[in-house]
Amino acid sequence: MKDQSFSLQPFDSNSPLTNCAIVGNITRYNHTLAISYELRCQLAELAIPTSASEPTRKDELWKTTCFEFFFGIKDSPQYWEFNLSPTEDWNVYRFAAYRQGMQEEMAFSSLPFKIQKQPDLLLLTLEVNLEQLISANQALEVAISAVVKPREGKVSYWALVHPGSQADFHQRDSFILEL
């Protein structure tokens, strides 16, 4: 089992969300990946969509508050992107290489994860079986990120690292965790 804690950093040091923090934990055992995010912030100051009555696969979740992670097989250009909304809507995409060949990953027909909200905390937890995507012995490179939209102002982009001059979660240089 590989278990790692993480802390995300805003892309812009002038982010309006100076009183926010995003931390979490990611674990891999065999084919299972478990991740948890804690968004510590006054949630009333954020644009958090209301929960869906029936969580579904949706595009463009990144346009508002959304948690994301990416993983690729070490030494392969192929990678996957997971988008998890506080509404419990979700999507998973497969890419052949950097921003190329984007397709919805059809190995998943649902992606059940849990959301808990308190006035100053949003907790998201997911455990997902990746058996249809990878073998248990393949080394993974992982990037973890989030998009946080304040009620007033611009979207704030958070990640483990921001290797480029633009916020770009797809850059393979940001896949810095090995599982």
C-alpha cells in the first residue's frame, strides 16, 4: 500500500482565497485508488453548486468548484483525468497524450463518492477500482488539483505544483506523486 498526504497551492499568489487551504490524502493498494480532499474555507464565500438529485456524468465541471486528479502509467504518454463536483456529478476522461485524443472513459458508468459539508469545511472522499485501466504492478504518476470559484471574483486554480506560466493541470511535469 502506498499512502501520501498532500497540500495544494493556488496558481496565483494573489488569489482572493487567502484564508483557504486544500489538503488531503491519496492511497493506492492493488487496483484501488482512494483519495480524500479537505477544502478548509468559509464555504459561504464560495460558488459551490447545489447537490444534484441524481449524480450524473457531466462535462465542464471545472468551470466552477471542482476537485480533480490525473494519473498516468509511468513512461507512457497516456493518462486519465477525474473530475468530481460537490454536486456529486462527475466525469472521467482518457487522453492518448498531452491534451490529445480526449475521450470519456467508458470503464465507469458511475463514480460514487461522498461529500460532507460544514460551514468551514468541504470533505470529498472517493475509492475507485482501476482494474479495467491498469494492472496492479504498474507504477502510476499522479497530479492532484482543484478549481475553486469564489462568489465574487475569478476562478482560483490549485495544484501540487504549477510548472508552467499558465495554470495547466495536464502538464506531465505536475504528475509528481508516484503510487
